[in-house]
Amino acid sequence: MDQFRPLVLGSLVTVFAIAVSSFPSPPEAQAIPAYARKYKVNCTVCHTRPPRLNTFGERFLENGYQMPGTEDGGIVGKKQLGDLTLDDVTNYLAFRLRGNFLRNFNFARKSPGPDVPGNPEDRTDFGWPETFQLFTGGTLTTNVGFFVDVTHDLPAGNTDIARGYFSLNNLGFHNLAHLRIGKFDPSAYSSFPLLRQQLDFVRPDVNSGVLDRIPLASNAFAAKFFGLFERDGTPIAPFRASLFHSPNEVGIDVHGRPFGDWFLYQVGILNGANETFGDSNNPKDWYVMVRLDQAESDLFSANISGFAYFGNNNAKVALNNSDVSWSQYGVSATVRYKMVDLYGAYVIDRVTDLPQALASGFDTTASGVTVEADVLATDRLLLSIRYDHLDAGGFLAQRKSNSLLALQAKYYLRTNIALFIRDDFNLRKAEGGVSPARNFRNAFLVGADLIF
């Protein structure tokens, strides 16, 4: 039956495209989100289609929410109040609602016994939204910026400041150095940033603290190891994003383009993996990233980036609660040609300082690869395909690798309002449903993504 799923999805995409094309065409989308409102431009000036940035949007982000090549943060959209300048509230406040109207998961529920097959599970749920985000960001004055993302996870009932940082831009001379301080996503300037994927993160299925079904996310960015723990003793799920691709680490970093648009550098220091306010481990984690941009034009552009993240006693293993150092190295690339975006990442994780007693039963190296293609079939319909492979590490008795394929059709009623259908399926055999890495079989999702 699994071999027919791509054919079924293809038929659904066709029906979906025909259905939405029959909607009355809205007027040409105007500038809706905060930065577009401020600069009076369309969202597609910075986005291929939200949330993915184009080359201009990447430069806007790097320049501290000022137009590329300018230092206009103290002028555009500002009202003068004595020594203070202030934007209209709609120029620095926005929100995003996203989630799935329909969720159908097929997997085998994991059983407590290590060799006991799981029970088949075919579940259909309704509900929307799943995530609410409130963004505030922009410039306080020339070359002084800020950004705060307050995220509420509706199913879990948790609210958190997912990101919040202060930036000083164009230090020394234009584009020499931009400084971020606070809680941020380190990979934001790389060729494949964690938080700007068209195929959104899908939460896992957890029953009484036991992982029954893995989350759906990019395997290149995953933690990859079975048997690691945070320094406070919390287990680190092998499938969640971490280190350089964590969405919310706390520290300080510097990036810039001192030699022109073809070269970007980034250097950062963090409290440590999965530690926010406070650092239980005095040595810090640090990382470097270099990106090369070439052949930029209206029809074609390409870039490649490489990074190295060096951890220092930033995780633990079960034996005697021993500290280990967990590092990460990777390369990612993007190619844009006309209406096609191709991008991917290959990342290697390595654990060092492992206790000798565990050396024979613990694989200290793991890797992941993610490759994605987005095709703008019409000015409103975006088709995406993503392949993920995880070559897991960690305790040999626990680790399981996996390979996933995801297909998605996303229709933009306006540049900031999108409906989508999505189908993810496992390319590996179920093996009786004993391991969450293999027991997931299929997910069919219908949802919406609204940004205002």
C-alpha cells in the first residue's frame, strides 16, 4: 500500500490546485507584516514565499532590519519625540498562527518491552491552530535593533520567549560587523536556516513520557544520538534540533561582510547546549560559520556555507552521570533558478570525552542529511518535496536510523495567508513498531499558515 501513497498524494495535489484556483482572486497582495508595512513594500520583496527569504530578504535580516546598503533605522517610519524616535505600533508588531486542521497519523504504538511489537495506530484528529507567535522587532535608532518572539504552544499550553535579542549593526564601517546579544537561532544566516523551512515542524506523539512517534523535522538538524542527557538530567530526544541549529540558544555572536556581498562570516559564543539563563558548566560552547555567495541575478543565485560548533562538557551520559563534549560540523547550500529553490544540508555530530567503560557500546559519530526543493508552480501555488536521512549514533542497543520523504502543496490566498496539504512517509520497514524511528509509517496533514 505504501508504494501508492505518492500517487494518491499527486491526485490530491491536483484536486487541491483545481479547487483553490476556482476561488475569487483577491486584489494584489499588499504589504502586510510589520517590516513590509514600515517600508511600504510587498512581502515578496524579501520572501520567495514566506517564511523562506530571498537574497534581498537575507541582506535585510543581516543588516539589522534596515534596507540592504543603508543605515536607515533611525529615519524610516519614525516619529520624533524629543531625543526619542518611535515607530507606529503596526511597524514593529506582528503575529503568526499556524497548524493543522486535520492530522492523520499511522504508526505502531511503542510497547514497554524492548522486543515486543507495538500496536498499530491509525489516528485522525481535528484542530487549529497549534502555534501562536507574537513578534516585535525593528530598529530603535540607526544601527540599533531588537527582536522578540513570544510563542504559545496551544496543545501543550506553554508560553515562552522563543527568541529575544538586541543588535548593534554596522560597527566600524558598513557591513564590517553586526552584533547580536540574547536568545537567538545561531543558524539564521546560514544557507539552510532552521526556522525558515516551508515544511514546518510537526510535534511528536508522547504517551506517559514515552516517545511513541517521532516528530517530523529536518534530520540534518537533529540531535542524532540515543542516550544523551542535558546537564540537568533531561533526556535529549535524538530527533530534536540542537547545537548550531537550535532555535533558541543564549549568547553573543558577530557576523558581517567586510569584503562585499560574496563573503559572510559569523562567530558566536553560547552558554552551552540547551542552557538558557544561567550556565551550569563554566566552559562555553562556540561556533564559526563562513558563507560564500555567487552568481546573484534576478533569475539565478547560489550560496554555500560551512560551520563548526565546538561543545565543552555540554551533555551527559547515563554512566555515573558523566560529562561529555558534543560538537557539530556541517555544510549547506542553496541554489535559486527562476521559480525553483533547491537547498540542503549535511551535518556530522561527534561526542568526545566518553567514559572508557562505554567506549565499546557507544557510537560517538552520527550524521544527518536534508535535501529540499520548492517549486513555484504558479504565482500562488508552491510545491515542495523534502528527503531526510538520519544515521544515528549513541548506544548501539538503542540507536535506529531512519529515512523520510515529505511532499507538500501550499496555496497562498495572499502572500501572508496560505493553505497547505502535506504527506510524510517512512522509507524504512516498520520492524514490528519496536522503535519510534521506524514505527512511524505515514502522516497526512491539512492546515494553514497566517502571518499578519
